[in-house]
Amino acid sequence: MCLQLVTILQWDKVENKSTVILYGGGAIVAVWLSSIIVGAINSVPLVSNACPMNLLVQKSIAIQSRWVWFVNLIETQLLSLDLTVKLACLDD
């Protein structure tokens, strides 16, 4: 009862009641439209179609990273081998 009285008293102090009603109605319409948009997005089965693509991308990234690691390992081994060969040649 007391809350209703306070609300009525505050409503009486509002000068632009039509603006407040317009903003309130616009907010309700915005929430309604956003729920429609979210429902439409949820109805599209993107997750089931994207899972194989996601797996493919993950596997290709893993293979590429292993290949880069392998090439880097070979390069460092060749560089260290080349250095030991050059150092061995300098000793002669």
C-alpha cells in the first residue's frame, strides 16, 4: 500500500508523462524484438555443422605446429653440426 502511494506521488511529479510512456513502450518493444532475434539465432544449427570444421582446424594447427617444431629442431641440429665441422676444420 505504501509503495503504491509513493509510486503515485512520484508519477504526479513527472512533467513529461508522454515521454516516459514512450520510453517505457520502446523498452518493452526492444526486449521483445531481442528475444525474437535470440530465438532465431538459437534455432540455427550452427554448432553441429561447425564441430567437424573446428576439429579440422584444430588438427591442422597441431600438425603445423609439430612441423614447425620438427623443422626448427633439424635446423638447430644442422647448425650445431655445421659449427662442429667448421671448428674441427679450424683445428687442422
